[in-house]
Amino acid sequence: MSIKSKKVRDRVRYTLILILLILLGIVFALPFLFLISSAFKTPEQVVKYPPEWIPSPFTLRAFKEGFEAFPFLLYFRNSSVVTLLSVIGNLISTTVVAYAFARLRARMKNVIFSIVLSTIMIPWLVTFVPLYVIYSKINFLDTYFPLVLPYFLSCHVFSVFLMRQFFMGIPRELDEAAQIDGCGVIGTLVRIIVPNAKPSILICAIFVFVASWNDFFAPLIYLNDSNKHTLSVGLSLWSNSASSNLSSRILDISPLMAMSLISIVPVMVLYMFAQRYFVEGVVTTGIKG
């Protein structure tokens, strides 16, 4: 086979793969595009068949009615508090734990780490009943403690694994230099390890942010007061309450779509500004140029 024919074959293969990926991307993006389109439609346009993807006329009515009928700001504040505390707790606890597994010397350290890592294969629902009993015994139900406390106890095992692998890539000569300058274990962690591990720390923060912001099951089970509900639970309950009026639910889902669209804006903005850190977190070994 000549070099020219091989290049042609490779180009055709690349083109076909690219077209396939574009088609798959469009298919997976359709629900999101429907969400955006429905948020700016009138009730008549929402149920129109075949559907119109571009609203005509373009209206913001759904956003106004959504804010009037749905306590969005209250649920947004609740989700923000829970998510912020979860991210802070996860970064503090997993940084310390990962540093201990990566840099400190101890007997059976690798065995203990293997046991910790194996817990990632245990479904969260398996531990739900004993956790619920424990939280009920210590009067943590209907509070944010069950949603936040696991992150302060370094229960996000993937973050521990990711940070440990990143810390192990940082040269130990930096630790020795810090110890010569008089830094202890905590000083080395704060002044040397953490500044050189910003990409991995940011990646863990993004994962926990998305997991906590989108969490539905835990807030639904642990929170009884409607004023403490998060956005995911509030939107679901609002949708269910609309089902009592079937005609209203059929004719006008635009306010629900509008509030759902606003609720995912923080996640989209976070990914938009932090996307480059994903690649940097993978390829960086801890040394900054």
C-alpha cells in the first residue's frame, strides 16, 4: 500500500469518526436544547407538534411566572450553603488524608489505603439505612449535617485517590528543603504541597461541587422542612404539585423549564472557567515553571 493511499484512508477514517461524534453530541444535547427552547416559549408553543426549536415569539414570561410561583431564591441559597460547606470540608479533609498516604511513613500504609480505596465500590444506598439510624440517634435529621458531615470526614474517596496520586508526583526534595528551612509536617503541606497541587485541588472541588449541587436523594430523605430544601428537591416537588392540575402541567411547563435552566447555570459557569485545569491536573507533576 502506497503512502498516499494510506493517508487517504486515514483521512476518511478520521472524517467518519468526527461525523459520528458530532451526531452523538447532537443526540445527547437534544434534552438540553429542548430545556432552553421551552424556557422561552408560550404555553401554546410548548405543546405544538411538530415542536418548534426556535421560539417565535421569544418571551421571558416563564421566568417571571417561575419566580412568582416558586421560591427559587430560598432554595438557591440553601443549595449554595450546602454546596459551599461540602466543598470546603472535602478540600480540608481529603488534602490532609491524601498527604498522609502520599508523603508520611507508616506501617501498612498501602494496605490501609487499599482498604479505603475499596470502599469506592460500595454503593451509597447500601449504607443509607445505618447512616439514617445514626443521624436519627444524634438528632441530625432535618438539618444540613447529614449532607455536609461526610465531606468533612473525607468520605469522598475519589478525591483522596486523585490528590494522593498528584502528591506522589511532587519531588520529595521539596519536602527536604522545607524541613531544612524549619517547616514541620503541617508547614510543608501548607507552604509546599498545596501551592503545587492547585490543579488537582480544583478538580476535586469541581467534582464535589457538581455532586453536592445535583444531589437529590439525600436532601429528600434527611430534610423535612420545606424551607430547608435544596434546588433539586424543590424543583421536583414543584413539578409533582403541578401534576394535581393536569391541564396546567400539560399546557405550561415553561416556568419549570425556566427555573431548571437557571439552576444549572452555576455548574455551567464553573466548567467554563475551570475546564483547562482538567488537562493540567492530569499532565502536571507538581513542578510549576
